[in-house]
Amino acid sequence: MSVENAPVVDVDEAAIPVEKKMYYRFESNDKKEFRVSELAIQQSETLNRLVEAMGYTSEDVENKPAIAIENIDGKTLKLVFQWCEHHKGEAIPVDDGSVPKIVEIPEFDAKLMDIDNGLLFKLIWAADYLNIVQLLNVSCKKVANMAQGKTPAQLRRVYLLPSDEEDEAAKRAAQEAQDPRAREVEEEFEERKRQGGNSFF
Amino acid sequence: MFEFWNSLPEELKLECIKWMDLKTRVRLGGTCHKERLLVPRAEKLIVFSLHIDAVSFANGALRFSLDSSNGDDLWPEFKNEDQIQKAGKPLLSFIFQNSVVHELSNLGTDDRNREMLVGLKSSKPFDIRKIAGQAPFNFFQKCAPNCFRIVDFHNLCDSSPLSIEELMELPSFQAAKLWRLQFKECHDFGACVAKKWIQLDVDVKSTMEFRYVGEDRTINDFVKEMGAIDIVERTDILVRFKTRNQKKHMTMRRMHWVNETYLFTLAVIPADLEEKNYESYIDL
């Protein structure tokens, strides 16, 4: 049925209970402010617990200072909240081990993550810190996909991994560079532990 | 390129590795020591099916197919003994240690099929839900406690006999609910299996089949081996008795097979199953 042919019903708007949506205010570490709906916040276990603990009213939300998120910058937080708003109301995946996890990256997420690697790295950190399960899944899957079909040699280039030889050389260099006195202290500490002394105090 | 990989803490690297397919995990482990240590700590891959096909085709090769949740659809082939030892078995070890295998089938009756599962490394217990075919005893010892749910063994005693008594006491079999066993012979008329099934309260339709040569082997021998049982029905060719679960009964049936060979079939049936429906219910 087209929109034109749909039956018209008079609605008494006053009789419909209006759900009052609450928008929380958050501030990034570079002082960018964001307004995020209550439902979108539920995607983040960390933020959800935080706002529940704060018990803000609608007035509090407007009158009190924005909730500071100290270790995430505005550019990253913008992506995070865009993702949360888009996926608000969706079920949060529960890892009960009963079914194999299969995650496809939806088109919206793919576009959102069409960003430079530095920002993708920050997004993964933010998703982990804010405990947004599905955002962590898709962002990590994007990094995993970069490895798909690559040989070990190609993988070393993709992830800038050292070879075993380089690894060994770096370990040796680190040991040589270590302050001899610090090494003595460490060895002394290890010796005391072996002999049963639990600390230097 | 993702130049921030080395800046990710291990727990976030593991979050990424859990989405990698088997081949990528193996290859990542081949890059350097650090990643090699990390890969086995990642969440296990779900392998829907792993089918080992070591039939005696040209030069005794090993082939297997694998289908996993992360998109693997592998058909690796190892053409000779050298390749099997150097690459085939290490790959199988890697799969068993880094996956939850929903179904492992090793159906060939050739000794080589069993050989393929000998000597696999196991720093972590193998987690396999259904096994069909055959495997050596030490393979089952490497499996996680209570991992098996469905057990389907054929020709267990054909060449290198497995001790069914010992097998059924292994921790990996203690949650197995649906069984299908086929033996050439069974020294105690299957009494040890019947007693274990009663203890495990296995599912209806669990069956065991074995053969004896000679008319002197009868249902009476089974009843004697079982000791005290609560018999519901008894004929020359069948005994039906109660289990600890009042919804389930067990039957042992003796049928003429061929020449002087008799086929014995142990089965778990619903307590309300009528005699006329035995044939259609127990599908061997």
C-alpha cells in the first residue's frame, strides 16, 4: 500500500504518552562536547554503569558539567558515539560459548571505520575502555582482515613484525643497554625471593 | 598495513586474532617468537567438521578437509610420509589445540587412518564434541574432560584392539550422551558398556553391536555378566531391562547373522516403546 492510499486516522496527540528522551553530555579530553541518547549509551557497559551510578535527572543533565572522558579525544569519541547512536537498541552480544561467533562488518560500520590506522587504533582502545562489545568486535575484525591470505613474510610487513633474528638481536641489545647496577638489584631481588625473603623492607 | 599492531596490548591483539582463520593464525605464528606464543592464547576457533581421509591412495598420502566459523574451507594434502610427519601432523596438532572441533571423522578402516592421530603434540587438551570412526587410545587421553557428546566408533577391534573398559573410563567420555559402537567381538557380552551407559544415563538410540561365532553364545551369557538387573521382558533372543532412569530401558538382542555368526545388539530405548516397534526404532 502506498503512503497516499494509507487510511487516515485522527489522532488525539494529547492522549499519546510522550516518552521523554534523555540526552547525556560528555566531554572528550580535548574539550569537545557530545550529546548522547540514553539508549545509545546502553551499548557501552562502562558509560551505562557510570550514568546509572550518577542518577542524573533531566535537569541535572542540562545544569551540571558534561561528564568528562579523560583519555579519549574528540575525534575518536565522535566515531564512538556515532556508532552507538546507529546501533542503539540492538542486543549486546553475550559470549556464552554456545554458538560460534560470526561477525560481518555492516556497511555503516565499514564506512565509519574508513579512517586512517592511527584513528582505528584509538577506536579499538576506546571500544575496549568503554566496553562496547560489538564495536570492539568489528574494529578488531577489520585489523584481522588485513592479515587474510597473507604469507608470514607479508604479515611481517603488514603488522611491522620483526623476524626471529631481529627479535633476538633486539633482546640482546636491550640487555646490554640495561644499567649494570639495575641488573644487580634485580638479581639480588630474585636471589632473596629464592631464599624466602619476601621483600627489601 | 597496520603499523600499530605492536602498540596494541596483548589482550587487544588476542581480540583481533580471534577473528583470524586457521591459515592466518598458523602463518602469524610463523612470523616471530612473540606472535607464536600469542596465537595459542587466542579464543579457540570453531571447526564445524574435520574429515580425515587417509585411504591408501597413491603413496599413502594424508588428506583432510576442514570447515570453520572464520571462513576456512581447507583441503590440505600431504603426499608422502615425510610431508605427513613434517607438516601434516604438526598442522593437525595445531588444529586440535587451537579449535573446538564439533565433528571429527576418521572413517577409513585402514590402519593408516589411526596412525594419522598418533603422536600429535598436545600442550592444551583437545576439545572435540563428536567423533566418528576410529582413533588411537593415546589420542583420547589428550582430549579434554567431558568433551565428547556423540561417539560413533566402527570396527574398534579390527587390528589394534582398544580396551573398551579403559576407554569408557577416560575423563573425555564422561559426558558422552549418544553412542554408536561396532565391535568384531566383545569379551564380556557388552556388560561393561551397558553398566557404563546406565551410569551415564545415555540417550535413547544409543546402540552397540558385536558378533560371536557359535551357537553357544546366548542372551543368558549377557544376563549373567550383568548381574542384578530388573528384567521387563525375556525371550530366547531378547532381554529388556530397566535402567536407573525410569523413562529409559535397555535391550540386548541376539540375531542370526551369517553361517554360525550371531549378531548381538545392545540398545537404549524409551521405556514406553512397544515390542512391535523395536525393528523400526533401532536403526543399525
